[in-house]
Amino acid sequence: MKFLFYFFAVILFLLDNGSSGADTDDVSLSVMEGDSVTLNTGVQTNQQEVIKWYFNDTRIAQISGDLSDICTDVQCEDGDERFRDRLKLDNQTGSLTITHTTYSGLYELKIITSRSSSDKIFRLSVTGVSAAELYEVNKGESVTLDPGVIKNPNDSMKWYFNDILIAEITGDQSQICTDVQCKERFRDRLELDNQTGSLNITHTTNTHSGVYKLLIIFINSSFSITTVKRFSLSVIDVVPDSGLSSVAVAGIVVAVLLVLVVAAGVIYWCDRCHHRSHASVQRNPPTEEVL
């Protein structure tokens, strides 16, 4: 009986320790420099746990009960000031938002309760700033600004022209030109593709030249990324057509050159004849008549 008692005691001990052991999850993601990214905890805090965030082993944020702190570590707050005014902590979920992302590295999440703890690691890679895509069209032509990404149903997209919202897609809903300035400038000229998020501008005018900004929010269960793409559009006036094709212009050029060559030949020939006549007169002077 004692053996069975100790056997069950050991089993219960192992099960209890197994439930309180640390679980680790690993997520990799890549963003452009300057983007915003939210690292999700995947939980709703009940103020009974402690949530801690680390960057390369430096604590940068924490929630304990109903209290939250950001950049409590001296390296985060007073050292290189890498995260100054860039961190936002959600008190309901403990999720961490990093704005104007600059630093690649390991972001580690620790959730500690009275009975268990769990770790989650986010391997964040930050790449260089994307350059603006350049577009140039003739006045009156159409142009399509293509995001060049695969849109998921949950993704949100917003198009801006000189900081004026001109079109947006949220889920399966889309809107175009809700702003008064947008309606005046782009009346009946914008077409939005709900599948790709591409923006088509028809019957372009000079007033459509400028910078177009696309705000894309990628939503994932572990994280969400807000990225910005820029497009520079130049609408140029059409040069009046002369009415002559390139072949006709080439023919005219050749004809003019032939005329010039012939004229030069005639001038040269006449000059030669004049010199010959003058030389003949000098060799044979007129004889004097004898009276």
C-alpha cells in the first residue's frame, strides 16, 4: 500500500510540475524601417498575472496587476534612448506596440501566474526604408498604383493624397472620396480593386501630380504590422502632334540633304567653268589688226 501511495504521489507531483513549467513559442517577422508593429500576447489579462517584455535581455515594459510601466530599465530609459516615446502597452491584453521601428533583435514576452509561466519570442528583422515608386503619365491618361502585396481578407488599406484620405478598404467594405476636397479633385476618377487594393486614376490632370501614400495594416494572430508605401505621380502636358510620322520626317530630311548636295555640286561646277574660261583668255590674247 505504501508503494502505491508513493507511486501516485510521484505521478501527481510530475503532473503538477508539468502544468507549471514554461512553454515557449517562437515567431519570426520582418518589417520595413519606420513601420509600426504590434506584438500580441494572445491573452486577456485578469490582473492576476505579471506580463514582462524584454529586448535582447533588457526589460522594456511590464504589467503587474493594474499597474503598467514602460522602459523601467536604465538601458531602455536613460541609456541610448532607443525606445523613447516609441512603446505602447495595452493594459487589457499586455500586447506591445512599437512605433517607428528601427531595431532588429529578440523581443521576449514572459507571462507569469501563480501556477504557470509561458515565454514567447519574437524575432524581428528590420530592413531599409522603401523608396517611393515613381510614375509618369501624359495628361488625360489613366494610371494604376499597385501595392504589390497579397491582400488577406482581414487586412486594412488606406490611400492618401497629400495627407487627404481618398480611398480605403476594411475587410470586404470599401469607400472612395468621403472627404470634400477629395470629391472636388477626384470626382468619378478613382477606381479601387478590392482584391489587390490597387488604385486606378482615370482622366488624369496636372492637379493629380503629387505624393500618394498607402497605409497597410497586416493582421495576424501573433502580431500586426502597419506599413507605409509611397508613390510619386507626375502628370505632364502632351506635346502637340506635328501630324508627320517619323518616316515622313526622315524622308524630308533626306530630300533636303540631297538638294543641298546637288546645289553644292552645281556651284562647284560653275566655279570650275569660270576659272577655265578665264585661263584660256590669258593664254590666247587678241591679235592686233595691221592697218
